Amino acid sequence: MRRIQAMTLVCLGVCCMATFVHAATVTVDPSASWNGFMNVSETPQHGGGFVFASGWGTSDLVATFSGSVLTLAPNSVNDTSSFWYTPSGGPGSVGNKIMDANMYIEPAAGTFAGQTLTFTGNVLSNSLVGHVNQDGNGWTSVAFIKDFAPDYSSFVQTTVPLSPGVFSISRSAINDPGRHVQYGFETIGPDVWSTDVGPYGNIQIAGVPEPATLFLVSVAGLAIAARRRSR
């Protein structure tokens, strides 16, 4: 009888896993292929107009992993030009651009089509949001899931602020194999000269175990316990 119970638990686990066919959960994985993209605009003091956008390395955003922990910090452009800083780049200068830094994962088009994607992580600390620079410009940072049109001309998104603790956001991806789904982090704020970033703080984030993995471990443990009791 107990062996039957153990087999029932395993079968139940297999059946429940079938419900994940139309759902996927992802977390903050340092071994994944992270991308960077930067949108640059003028500060409000200089009109706030869009300047340019291009792909950037994640370390240039600044978004870097140390072991399993991701750190997001104010962007710092190593350029003394007055294009980036007032009066020019150097200690004590004031950043005159707003940097919209996106660090994200983008699987092949259609990977999540028609599925509900959940993105989760654990914000260990956030000492960045709430600070402002000499011009009074501060930072915002969110976790996001973005669902882009096939030509990237438009997108819909779900976001959550990076408050300390575990976050979890979900979005049902549009059922179109040509669309592109991205998940990751977006940090927006002024650039800061590299030697001046310390007082503005940073954000540290780690991954969390995926629910499906935890469920399988739990089911396996119950099955082993039931089998031992049957001896």
C-alpha cells in the first residue's frame, strides 16, 4: 500500500509538471547571456531631449556580477568631454546626460510565445534609489518583462521597483512567434564621474530557486520518505 502511495506521489508530480508547459519561471542567473542597451537623453536642465541609443556592454551600464550577486550602480562614462559632464569630465563634475541602462536576457524570438513568463529575484539591498546629484537628478530602477513587436517598433511591459526583498513579476506573452520577449533590469539616472560614485550607493540582487525545481525536490523527498516507511 505504501509503495502505491509513493508511486502516486511521483505520478502526481509528473502530472503537475505538465501544467508548466504554458508557463516559465526565470531568475537572476550569472551564467546566462546578459545583454546591455543604453538610451541617452539630455537632463531636464538641458531640455530632456533624446540624444541616441545603442547596445552597450553590461559592465559599461554599470551592471556587474560578483559570484552570484548582481550589482547595479550609477553609469560612469570615462570621457572628459563636456558632452557628458559639466564643465568637463573629472572629479566633482556634474553629469549632464540621463542614462537609461537596460540589462536583459532575450531568448530566441517566439521562445515564450503564448506562455506566462515569471521573473523573480531577491533584492539584497538598494542604497541607490533616493539619492540625487548636484543638479537634483536621481535614479529609478525596476525589474521588467518587455514584449516587443517583431520589428522592435513597440512593446508592452510589466515592471516592479527594486525594493529590498524577493520580487516576482509575471506577464502573458503575446502568442506570436515573431515577437521578442526580454526580462531584466532598467536603471535610469544621471551619469557620474567614476571617482564620485561611492556616495550614491548601488543595488545588489541575487537569484532565487525556481518553483519547478523546488517542487520536484519536494515530491522526490516525499516519495523517498514513503518508500522508506514501506520497508
